[in-house]
Amino acid sequence: MANGGIIGPPVTVFFGDQITQFTSPGNYSAYTPQGDVLVVAGGGGTWTAGSGAGAGGVIFTPAHPLPTSSIPVTIGAGGTGVPNSPFAPGNGSPSVFGAASPITSTGGGAGTADGGFAGEPGGSGAGASYGPSGSNTNVGSGTAGQGNNGGNGYRLAPQFGNRGGGGGKAATGGNAPSGPDGSPGGDGGAGTDYSPTFGSQYGDNGYFGGGGAGSNSRGNGASTGGVGGGGDSPTTSPGSPTGVEFGQANTGGGGAPNPNYSPSQSLNGGSGVVLIKEANVAVASGVFSLNEVFDYVKANNWTN
């Protein structure tokens, strides 16, 4: 009876914070009655000369009730980018934490299609194209509490112009500058830093929901995606970066255009993610003593 009521081997007990990450669909079994939950949808995709795509919607819910039953988790894919015809990029897909009070985040809005001037709405909205003349404010709208609108586009001349950046969780997409020729499109809107809760090892150094950068139609001005996985828009100049325009996986980052029209380059949005943090979790191997069981039950941290 030396171990408090049950004869058995010594027990190694972990008693602290438990963080679980889902990057693909699955089921979650909670340890405690509540936890901090982050649900990030997939970012939007775009096309080679489109606007910056919007980030996937981001919802952070502290102290969310967790049932004792299994919780289904869905992870949204990033929207599919298109290098050429039919010039119809895809929105990101929702992510869902299916507890008794489900949390569903909205996929990011796709960048503008060929011949279209408006960015698509989403968790965060995509930027506008350069429009028929001057500034084009027909941006994709973000979803309240999940993200922000995309940025304005601007026509510089009859046949070319700059596209707006996609919206991010923390900021609207950047507006395309009005000139001079060679100026870049709008930068992507910034995501939000959740490292104080989950640590910097997740997402983009703890950030999630960055918008994709917009392009210059001549491909001679690079723009930057929002922190939190938003894609950058490179230039076609020799030595310019390539392969950086896709949204970062498991951040919900929006995709960015690549004006060099290379079909080998990815224009997709970043996939989503779900993170759950539970505090004061007791996890052990071996046999619990009666004293340990009593302590965990008293603290309301014992699960059957």
C-alpha cells in the first residue's frame, strides 16, 4: 500500500500544458473540460497575373468547452491556383472543430480571374485587379472576426496596372500604388501572432492568416506576402525569386501571383490547421495511485 492504495509499478506523470496540432482530418479526445482552440481555414489561390488571395479565416476561442466524446476535426485545403485557362482560381476550404459548439472558419477568397476586376470574398478577401480606370475598390470582403478585406487595385495605363494584396487576419491587404511604371502590387495583409498561447514552433513562427501579395502586370515589381504564411509575388527579372508565391502550408496563407506565367510555379493557398491547448493535463503510464486519482478528480482534471 506504499503507493497510496494500489499495488503496482511506479508511475511517471506529466502534469502541464498539452498542445495538439491537426494538419489533416481526424478525431480529438480531450483530457480536460475546456481548452484554447485555434481554427484556421485554407487560404485562397490565384492565377499568374491575378491579385493577392485572401488568407483563410482564423478563429481563436479561449476556454472553449470540450466534450468527453470524440471531436471530429476537418482541415481546409488551400485554394487551387491556375497558371492559364480557364483563369478561375479557387477559394480556400473551411476548417471545422466539431465540438458541441462547433467552430468553423471560412476559406480565403481567391485572387481575381482573367477579365474580372473584383477579388473574391472569404475569411479574408482577395485584392482587386487594376480595374477599368484609376483606383479599383471592388475588393473581396473578409468575414467579421476571421479576417479583413483585400486591397485596392490601380490602372496605370490602358493595358496594364497593379493588383491589390489579399487581406490577412490582422490587417487589410495593401493597396496597389498609383505609379510609377514598375511599381509593385499591394503587399499582403499581416496575420496574427498566437505564439504567446501555442509557441513559435507552429505556423509561420507563431503567426497565422497572412494575405497573398498582389502583382504588377508587367512583372517588374516584387511585392511581399503578409507574415503568417502569405505568398510573395516575384518579378520576371533575372535572378528574381521563384517558387515563393504559394501560401505556406498549415498557416492559411493566401496565394500570390507569379507574373512570369510559368505553369511550373504553384499559385495555391496554404492549407489550414487546428490547434488545441489544454492546461494542467495529467498524462501517465503505468498505474495511478489512489492519492493521485483523488488529486486529479478534485482538480476536475480526471477523465475516464
